[in-house]
Amino acid sequence: MAVNLKGRNFVSFKDFSTEEVWQSIKTAEELKLAHYRGDDRPLLAGKTLAMVFQKPSLRTRVSFESGMSRLGGHAIYLSPNDIKLGQRETTEDIAIVLSRYVDIIMARVFGHDIVVDLAKYSGCPVINGLSDLEHPCQVMADLLTIYEKKRRLEGINFVYIGDGNNMAHSLMYGGALTGMNVTICGPEGYEPNSDVLEESRKFAAQTGAKIEATSDLSQAASDADVIYTDVWASMGQEDEAAARKKIFMPYQVNANVMKLAKNDATVLHCLPAHYGEEIDYDTTRLPNSAVFDQAENRLHAQNAIMVLLAGKQ
Ligand code: CP
Ligand code: NVA
């Protein structure tokens, strides 16, 4: 059954239901195939996307901008220096004014409350391009990638090794909504947010997924279908990088960890990677590594989300 997502926001991964997540994945597959056939359709013709950034980006900025241009729309990049979000005028006024000019706002911010406020006051859909709490667009691309590799999500043993950060949170919601078992494994003191854990377990109760948080790496990684990691110090935590490196080193994803997982375990990393820290270079180049498919899938997953929220179908 198709569901109508017109006018909706995508601020948290849990903004979408199981059905809406699947509709996004299926739409992304269609758009990806159409692109490979050389048949991109102008589903966002005449539409403008504002891209507001408080933090740096390669994938998010370029995939959204390229996605808009492939689907016939236009994207405006607003660097941290352009809008000076939080410094020059209120988030409320920014949301009201921007949404008088554009059809979609995508924002990469520090505090999650900023993207929540943008959505509250905007007259057009708002997409979270990463906040300190979540990275939902990355997880839509990740689910698409896992589905491409394994042809299912339900029952997949997904193991995230590292910091209980924005990636971990959106992955927990994503797994819970699609029936994928998610284990977040990292050092004590760096567990995921307990509210996100509790809430994702409530969603998981509907789909049969198991959502766990543990510091026991060998137990977590054994029988994994997917091994995922992310940087130990996220954007905004640069001052903690040296201290975190010492604490997280036992949790590096490398050949020893891959030996614990299933033979055909897929390796994922949202990138950018810090080789020699959370993952070694060789592991990202294994035949079962899908880190660059995952990066490409940002484009297709986000195109699907933009088309569903604001495009022609
Ligand atoms: N994965 C990701 O969001 O990459 P960027 O920070 O380069 O956008
Ligand atoms: N956790 C990382 C993700 C980068 C895509 C960060 O927030 O910097």
C-alpha cells in the first residue's frame, strides 16, 4: 500500500513509520535504477532546496545538491557564515522566511532542537542533514545498502561498534522499525542515549527486532551480518579526540573483529573515516565492504525522500 508523505518532515528517523521507511527504500531503488538507465525524471522540476550548514560536509552537501539537479530542481548552499544560525536572528524567523522562498529545507546543525524548531516554524518540509542527536538521511541510505546486499532487513544481525552517537541513535530507530536486530557496542560511559534506547525498544516490540547496548565486543560481533562503525569524536567533540582515542582503541574494527562476524558480513561506515582509529584501511577495502555503495546511496535515498515529501509522483 502506498502512503502519502507530502508536506511531512524528516527530522528524526522515527518520524516515519515502518511502511513509510519501506516506501522510501523502494522509491530509492526505483530512482537509482532510473538513473542507471539514464532516465532521471524531472520529479523536482521548479523546486528549490535550501541547504543550511552549521558543520562541514562532503557527502551531505554534494549528494543533496547533485540530487536536486538530477531531478530538475535547484539547491542553494548556505554555509555556516551565510545564515549564522543562532547568532544573527532567531531560528523561528529563519524558518518562516526561508520557507517563503524554497520548497524544502535541509539543515545540518549542532543541537537537535534547532532542526526541530526549523520544522516547527517552516511552511515547507524540513530534513535533518545531521544533528548531534541523529543522522536519519544516512540511515535511510544504510538500510537501502543493507537491503541491496542481503535482500532483507528483518532478522539481520546488525552490529554497530563505537560511540553511542547520532549514527547509533538513528540506526537504533531504523533497525527497530524494520525488524533488524541492532547491537550498539562500545566502552562504558559512551552508551547511546537511554531515551532513544527505550523508545526504539518500543518500536522493536512491533517488528520483532532486538535492540541491545553492550560493552562486550566479542559477544556482540559474533554472528553479525553487518559490522558498522563511525568516528569516535563527532563534529563538535574535537577537543575530546585524544582522550577518546585511548578509551575506544579496543573497539577498533579490524581483521580480528571481522573474524568474529559471519564470513559474508558486510562492512559499513558512514564516512568520513579516520583510518587506524575506529577502522583500519584494509577492512574498508575487503570484498564485503560496502562503504562506497553506502556513500552513493545517500544520493538515491535522499532523492526518494525529497520526491516523497515535495515532488511529483
Ligand atoms: N556521512 C556524512 O554525512 O558525510 P558528510 O559529513 O561528508 O556529509
Ligand atoms: N558522528 C559523526 C557522523 C559524521 C557523518 C559526526 O557527527 O561527526
